[in-house]
Amino acid sequence: MKEIDTSDNSEIVFEKILRLVEEQEKQHLQQQQQQSTADMSGDLSDKNIIFILGGPGSGKGTQCAKIVENMDSVIYQLVTC
């Protein structure tokens, strides 16, 4: 798990998220090349799962919208009060 400093403006935070996802994808591809395993249909081990956390008005929705715009992603939102 990696943490991202979200005290910057939303554009900088988004760039940090993109870099982290790209780094994770690169590591995953390297792992796939090193491993020879059986097909695991339905397994999420080859997917990036990102949790966006923060208080009310902290920009979670903004970041999720930017991820969807710039990446082939699906966002599931769970909000609890």
C-alpha cells in the first residue's frame, strides 16, 4: 500500500496517482513475465485496485472522474456516513 500526499492541488494529486498506477502496472507486467502460472479466470490479481479515501469535500470524486477520463477504468463508489 502506498500513500499519496493530497495537500497539493487536484492536478498535481492526479499526476501522482497516474505515476503510481503506471509504476504498479510496470511491476505487474514484470511479474507476469517471470511467472508461468495457469489461467485464473475471474481472478483480480492482474487488476489495479485503487481506494480513494478522504473527508467530505477533499476531492475524492474529482480524482475518480479524472481516473475514468484518462484510463480504462471502472469506478465503484461506496459512501458511508
